[in-house]
Amino acid sequence: MRRDIFQAIADPSRRAIIALIAMQAMTPNAIAEHFDTSRQAVSKHLKILTECELITNQQVGREIYYRLEIDKMKEIDQWLEQFKKIWETKFEQLDNLLQTIQKKENEK
Amino acid sequence: MRRDIFQAIADPSRRAIIALIAMQAMTPNAIAEHFDTSRQAVSKHLKILTECELITNQQVGREIYYRLEIDKMKEIDQWLEQFKKIWETKFEQLDNLLQTIQKKENEK
DNA sequence: TAAATATGAAACTAATTGGTTGCAAATGTA
DNA sequence: TACATTTGCAACCAATTAGTTTCATATTTA
């Protein structure tokens, strides 16, 4: 089961968990209190998030604290880079459809 | 079937399609040539991307050109904003687990 | 030591996913 | 008009997903 950061954030519950533990580490029980689902369901989400290294955990007594690995979140931003180049320059104002058709015409 | 931008980019094929048409609009046939899968599979991906408004299309004769709606991509960036605040400030250097435990101690 | 608490894992299920093949509709071309 | 091209849609299928319930293990507490 290959885990992927984009697949991990596809689920709304997982995005909510990520946002929840972003500022401070939390235990599975504490996280589950914020949702309607069972603790076990949260636990499965935490497992998936751990597998793709978006979160890590640390045991303290019988509690296990989960925290966000903020550096991993940067990978999403890195993927967006290629599109930022498009929307940050004024390139977006050109009609790429017209470009495509014109190019095709020129090839004839 | 609720379509969501995060669910849309979860699939690697769809991310590839997005990157492919980012600079210039393309027809389903042209897009499919870049992949191993069938034209119909590409068509289904285009449908999903259209449903969440990440792409739009325009018919020219019997061809249909699909283009990226770059503004919609910004929504991913907007979601990332909350985490950028964390990684851009040096807040990340604080150990949030220690914070949490200390806070808990203080509450006793 | 016994009971309570915190957690993960396994087994099961209904719904969704991503792919396929086959077909119909619309448009362009000979 | 007849035929080729471009496309979307429906039906089907195997794999995956997100949830549940049940159970086992480890740690703290009475």
C-alpha cells in the first residue's frame, strides 16, 4: 500500500486532524473528541498520516502524542510552484486556447 | 458524488493531466497520447476535474479543448496558508510536544 | 495485584475508485 | 450521402477506502 501525501490530504477528516495538531501535539483520544467518528477511525487516519510521514509520534507514559511534520507539508507547496509561475506572472491573461489553435494553423 | 479539489489532485494521473494542460489547452485525444491508459479513462479524469472546476473546456469543431483554471489551483495554496504561518516564522523550532506537556502540568 | 485507561490491530462491510469495453452522437471530409 | 474522426456515457469489474466492532497489549492507579 503505497502512501502518498496527496492521497493523505484528500480525506476531509485527515485535513482536519492535520489542522488540529498543527500547533500542538495531541493524543488519539484528544483528537477523537473533536470528531463524530470513533477513536479507532481516528487511529486509522493517524496510521495513514504516519505512513506518508506527515506526522510523527512520541510516547509519554501510556499516552502517545502525534505532531505534524511541517516540513513534509512543504512538499505540497513545492508541487504548486510550477503553477505559481503561471499565476504570478501575467501569463494567465493570455488565452492559451487561442495560442494552441494559432500554433496548429501555423503548422499547416 | 461530491467533488473536491483535494480529492481531484489525489490521483497521480490527474496531477499529470493538470501539469500537461497548464501551459496550453489540449484535446482528450492529445492528452491520452501521453499516457498508457485508454482515452476513455482520460475522459473520466477530465470529467472529475471539470466537476470540481479545476478545468474548463471549449469546443472547436469536433474537438474539445481542455484548459486549466489556474485560479482554482490557488485554493490549494490558500489551504496551505495556515501552515505557512508555522513554517515561515521560526515557530517550528519550538518543540510543541514539550509545550503541550508543560501546559498540562501547569493545569494540575 | 486488580482495575481502569490509552492505544493499535484484525476482521468485516458498504461505498467509492479507476480502469475496461461497447455504443451513440456530433462533426468534418471524400 | 457515406464514411472517418472525436468525444462522452453506460455498464461492468477488481481493488481500495473509510468506517465499524471486537480483542489484545501496555501503562497507570487504587
